[in-house]
Amino acid sequence: MRSRSPMLPIVVVAVSLAGCTSVGAGTPTPAGTTATTSVAASGLPARPREVSLKGLTGQDMCNLITVDQRRQLNVDVGNVRPRENGSRSKEPSCALNRIDAAPYIEVDPFVVTSEDITNLVGRRGNTEGRPVVIGGFPAVESNLVGVRDECYAHIGVAAGQVLGVQATEPSEAMSMPEICALARRAAGMALENLLKLRP
């Protein structure tokens, strides 16, 4: 099974999500009273708080998806490969995949500490980013135009810092919307565990 290193698309669409939260790209639902969802100038909602990704290792990235969550994502039969220097982001990531039977899913949590979430919305070059909200944080779902086997979910956890998940399924056993939903779901799990790690 092939594995691609995480990348970040660059993007510019404004969307009003004030007073809403959502786990994906669907219709937002009313937010809790503790979440800050005022719309920033970029069109993304403000984050509830800043969560630093500095100092995380490749093994930390693997631990952001627990063993039980790997079973839920169907990536519990395969490899767990922490990476300290991803070929594109040059920062820690982890590859979790399923190798015994189709769908041959791979879920890769990664961090980027040199890019802001506001740069990832819209269409630029061969990438397209769609604003979503994950766990109350501003997020962007993106994919390479014309590529049908991978999708990314990026969460802006702090200024200039992005927690991301790349989901890949090369056997065509899953549709593009299903792969993107998988990326968003895995990113939500990673965010949940990051907030426990850095309360």
C-alpha cells in the first residue's frame, strides 16, 4: 500500500459559522455556551482557546489516536509508524493503516507549526479547501483536485499551528465523501486527545 506524506493546500472563501459547531461539512448545530464561535476576518470562527503543538513527537502523534479509536476507524490491523520529519511538512506525523483486507485505509495524524488555518480555505493551484468546524475549532477539509483516494482535515488549534489528518484509501472501496468523513472523524478524535494532553 502506498503512503503519501501530509501536505497543506493554500486557499480564500468566507463563510459565516457564528454561533455554530459541527463535526464535519454538514449543517452546523447550535454551539455550547463555552465555545467561542465569532467569525474572524478570514471567514472561519474564532477558536475556543490556543493549544500549542510545539514539542510533540511522532510517537505523540500516534498516541493521539487511541487503540480503541483505531478499531473504530478500522486501522487496527496494520502498521503504526511514527515519523519525526515528514517529507512535506518536515514535522512529526504518524501513519496508521489497515493492510489485511480492503478497504486499505491509512490515517495519518500530523502537525504543522508554520502555516495558519486561514491560508487553507478555498481554491488555489491544484488544491481545494472547504471550511468546517471540528470540536468547536476552525477547520478546513481539503483535497487535491482530481485525486479521488485521499482527503485532509486541518484544525487551527493555535495561531500558525495546524493539527491535521490525512485519510487515504487507494483500492476504490470508499467514495471521496466517505474518505473525507473519515479524515474529519479521525481529526476530531486526535483533537479530543490533544486537549486531554494539553488541558
